[in-house]
Amino acid sequence: MKVHFVVHEAFEAPGAYETWVRERGHEATYSRVHAHEPLPGSIADIDLLVVMGGPQSPSTTREECPHFDAAAEQALIAACAAAGKAVVGVCLGAQLIGAALGARHAHSPEKEIGKFPIMLTADGKANDKFAHFGDVLETGHWHSDMPGLTGNAKVIASSEGCPRQIVEYGNLVYGFQCHMEFTPEVVELLIAASEAELATLESHRYVQQPATLRAHDWQAMNGQLFVFLDRLMQDYAAQ
């Protein structure tokens, strides 16, 4: 399988997604837009598009962030979804999927930074790609916004701080507001980029500080992500 990553910032790394690609023997290509690498000119060689997170939003303009072209990314997402490719968006990537399909992103009721449980909805429990999650799963978080919902979107999981943690936009198209790709290395990059901000957020009930963030074990969550990705690609191959 050929997996293409859109990476918005060096500190929003693919993490466990890259581990899964490597362990399964898939091929990875990249658009590191923070380094001014272009988006793919063709989707012919993409089986799975993974759009990562970032501090931007779908409404961020080129004037505000010259290396981020929200319209171009949404066009890429829409083209992949229409062509029957598998698409996964993480955080900003999830919001871009919703926007590409006609749904406006929104602010989350709570800022969430750290490791907190998500709860599967009835739709989530009925979806065999998520059956292994159980009713509750602890996942990573680092966000203030959440993806919009299209008319046929299904909320797969929510948390106490955010009602849209995982959204199904189609059988092969999923938005993850939560960060199941976190590894110690990725979290360290995020802390380095945000340490000053974190110090101002101590009063937020769903914001953890660096010492707590560094103490978490992310491996069980990564394993659950790998099973989801395996099942997603099985459905892709079967179509």
C-alpha cells in the first residue's frame, strides 16, 4: 500500500502512523508543507492519505500562514474521497476533511492537552473497525477545535471535553480529533513547541503539564490505532 502524509509542522509528526507503515511494509511519501514541499499533483499513487495536525485551522489564510493552503488541501482530500481512496485526518486534518466535504469546523467546548478517555458511541460500537477499542479508551489530545459534521457523518467517539473525537465521513474516510499517533518523541516535540503556552493553561481541567505528559505510556493506544488501520486497509483492498 502507498501512504501519503501531509505534514503541516515539524512538531506535528506522524509518529505511530510511520511505525505502522514501516512494520506493515507499506510505502510512505510526504508533503512536508512546512518545508515547502508540494502537495501531490496526482492521486493515482495514493492508497491512503493521512493529513496531520497543526496550529492552523481550515479558515487560516495564506497571508496568516504562507506555507498552508487550506483550499488546496481540501481539494486533495475531496478528490481522494471521491476516488474511493482511504483518508484519515488527525486534529487539523480531521477538520480539513469535514471542510472538504462541506462541514464547517467549530471550537471544542474544552481545550484538551494530555491523555484522557474517549467513549464510543452506539455508532462506534456498531463499527467493526473500532470494536477492539472497547467502550472506553485512553488517547492523546492536543486541541482547541473539532471537526464539522456532514449530513451523513457518524460520531464514533466523544470525550468529556469534546463531543467529536472520531468522526466517520464514509466507509474509508475518518477524522480523528484525538491523537492516537503520539509517541514519547512526538510529545517531546510538542512540548518544546508549546512549553510557554502550557504554563499559562494550568487552570484548565483538561490540560496536563510537561511532567505528566512525559510520564504517559502511549504504546497500548498505538496498538489500537494499528488494528484500526489494518481493518481500514482491508476494506479498501476489498472494494
